[in-house]
Amino acid sequence: MAFYNLENLFDTINNNGKYDLEFSPAGSRKWDGKKYWSKIKNLGYAISQMTTKTTPNGPAVIGVSEIENITVLEDLVKNEAIADRNLKIVHHDSPDARGVDVGLLYNPSMFRVLKVENHRLEVPELPRFRTRDQMCVIGLMGTPQIGYSRVAIIVNHWPSRRGGEQESSWLREAAAALNAKIAADLLEKYPDIGIITLGDMNDDPFNKSVSQVLGAVRNKEDIKEGGFYNPFWEKLDRGYGSYIYRGGWNLFDQIIINSNLVDGKCGLRFVAAEVLNRQFLLQPDGQYKGYPLRTFSGGVWTNGYSDHLPTEIFLIKEVNLTGDSPAQ
């Protein structure tokens, strides 16, 4: 599975949203059909390359963020690079002040949706605060041939660092607390469920929100029953990142798993994690050589992909050879 922040994937229509005018033909970015469809093509190609070295059919599920509406996802899944995968969409309109949402793309041959829940981050100290809802998609992962495992995928885009990292950290800690509550409620109802919480956390694996409030540990050996393991902590320690700020890499885009996916209790077991840092996703030359090749740089259209790199994890299914029915 994978996660990708699509960096301001807006259509060209001004719907009177806060950022709609900017991303319209009359706006400051002169966001017209040529630029929009070029971005769709680029993102479609990027998605077509995800996990394919190991799984030729691509990820079973892809969490996405910074999308304006369901229309842009409908255009994306129809792109010729991925159209034959018949990807389906889970989307929910969030109250975010920027007008962006999270979503989930999934391959119906490998994932079946059972239930979708959307959880709002309420901040009593800031009654007018609006951010992205946390989307929880409960489903069955697998195929009829190998059986299914029940999993829950929580798609996140936590509050930004606007105003300063330290000054805004309490908002991401509140988001992490909501995440932890969603997971606890799931485990109470489904003790064996595999939980994957993925997204742009706007914090690194070692920050308080992820490591303490959510409790995602660096080493698999340290995970407690019902707890979380963050395979991207070790990646960051080795110099990998998904987002670059002032010349330094952050790994905000994480895929975090619970203990049932570490010990295989849910029927799926974690194998590996990767940052998709292929050359085509990176700036080839100039001052920002090696940075993610984004759509705009300094207000100039660069015809890129995103200011974030995709992240991936790989799971294996433990096949039931006893002849018993697949788990439902």
C-alpha cells in the first residue's frame, strides 16, 4: 500500500472556496486546463510506478491528501497510465479552511470496503478551527484464492506547522490523540484487526505527536500488544525523507502499523517500507537539484508532480492451507 500527498490537486473551477480563485484560469497561478491535465498525467504516471518492482499490479490501496474534491480523483483514476487497474474511490468533503481533503484509492481485486467512518478533530480552545477529517476505511484485504484479512486504514493530513513548529505542535498532538482513540475503539470491537494509519503528519517519526501521543515505536521489538510500529523512523535515521525544507529532509509522510500486522495476528504481516524517490520525481538540476519536482516553484509552473514523495509498505498474506473458509 502507499500514501501520496498530491500537492494542491485542484480543478480549474472557482467555487468560491478560499483557494479556488488562486487555482483557476483567472487566478495568480493561471491554473488552466493545460496545467491541470498535465498534473493529472504526471500523478497518474507516478502512481503507475508505485510498488511495481514487487507487485506488478500496484498497491492494493493508496491514501492521498491535498485534493479539492472527488472530481479530481475521478479524473486521476481514468488516466491512461492506471486506467486498466479500475481503481475505486473513497472520498469525504472535509471542513478544512484550505478546501482540501483526504481520500483513498483502492484496487477492488485486492481490497473490499465494508465501512467508512469520518472523524472530526474538535479543538475546544479554537472553536472556529477547521482541518481535515480523519477517514477510517474498514475492509477486507486479499483475494478469493488466498482469503481475506480485516484491516482498517486511517487516512490523515494533520494540521500544518504554520506559525512555527513548536507553536503549532499541540494541534498535531490533538490529531494524534484522535488517531489513538480511533485505533483503540477499533481494537475493542475487532481484537485481531490490522490497523494502518497513514498520511502527511506534518511531523517526523520522532516528534511528540507520533512517538508519544500515538505511541509509534522505532523498533519492532519494542512494540506492545495493541501498540504501533513506525517503519519510517529508521528510514529517516538513514537519511531518507519525503519532504524537504530549507535543505533538510523531513519524513512527514508515514505509514504506521499496529502490532497485529507485526506479529501476523490479523493474517497479514509487515515486510518492508520504502520512500519512492525515483529520479523522475526529483528536480534534475539547478539550485534545487534533488528536491521533489513540484508543480510550481517560486510561483513559476514547473510541470512537476508534488512537493512530497510517495511512501510505501509491503505486506504478505499468510495463506490458510487447512481448507477453512477465509476470514470475514
